[in-house]
Amino acid sequence: RRPLMKMILAIVQADDAAKVMQALIEAGHRVTRVATEGGWLRRENSTLLMGVEDDKIDDVVALLKKTGRRRTSYISVPREVPGALNAQVIDVEVGGATVFVLNVERFEHL
């Protein structure tokens, strides 16, 4: 009988993707990297796809927390001022990982 599987989709900053993938692979996980872009910040990131056995999910999430560095970034946001248009610089927290764990009906490694 095959073990129960989940699909983990983890969105990480492009700057962190190589180190996150290396940690996952060294821990014995298979991972596929897809280059993606965030909608709000319009920054490059990577979506990591992993088929993971149920009992390994916590291990993967712990590795993502450990290797996906959170940091502050500064972006310019347009703001309208009467008679002029200028930008306001705001700080936002980026990095870490956004993780989705999905049920998998069938998994085969061919």
C-alpha cells in the first residue's frame, strides 16, 4: 500500500529559492522549482512543488521556516497630492514562505 501523500506548494522569494531547494534536497525531498512573480509587489519569486508523505509535512514546513529569510524591503507607492503626483516610500516585510498543503488523490513516480 502506498503512503498517503500531499502536494505542497511553497512560494518563496527568488533570492532564497536556491538555498531552500538545497536544504530540501539534502533532507531527501524531491522538489520542482517554477519561476513566478508576485501580484502586489511585482517581484520575482519561485513556487516550489513537492509531493510529500503525510508524516513528512511538518519536516518540510520546518525547513521552509528555517531557510526562507524574512526581511524588510522598501517600495514606492504612488500617492496623489493636490496639484502634483509623487510617491510615498513604505516598508513591507518580504521573504519567508507562503505554503499551501493540498490533498493528492493519486501519486505515481514513473
